[in-house]
Amino acid sequence: MTEPVTLRLPSVLADLVDGRRSIEVSPAPATVAALLDAVEADHPVVVRRIRDETGALRRFVNVYVDGDDVRHLDGLATPLPAGATVHVLPSVAGG
């Protein structure tokens, strides 16, 4: 059996998943998109905060796989190794 993939959420999204800051998905999904699809089955509202109506990442949401920004990798098609940690972080802007 492979290690699960962990989705780590910021506190602003934790309320949408019963206050949890992380969700483990097993068996490990192959890609970031597959991870979000798996989470959406139980928590559709939280995934709607991460992806827009077209399924793309929302503009002001950053997603990292083991510390690497998926926008600099393969986006939602970024592969997930077993045991990976995926962080969702809101963008910070301002002056």
C-alpha cells in the first residue's frame, strides 16, 4: 500500500472541512487535479475556493507540491508521488 497524499489547508479554508487543517487521501492520487477531485467528493465547497468554474486554479490561490509551486511545474497535471504534501495558500498582496 502506498503512502497517502496530504492536502494542507490554510485556516481560512479549514472551517469548510470541519476545522481540519489537513486531509489525507489514499490511495495516493496521480496528479493535483485527481487529488482535488477526490477531496471534492466529500468537501465540494472547499475545492470551489481553490478551482474556478472552469476547473482552473483560482488566480489568488497558490498550490505547492512538496514546496514547489505547481504553476512552475505542470499545473493541475503535476504528478504526486506517494507521501507528497500539497499546500494550498492564499496569495498575499498589498503594499
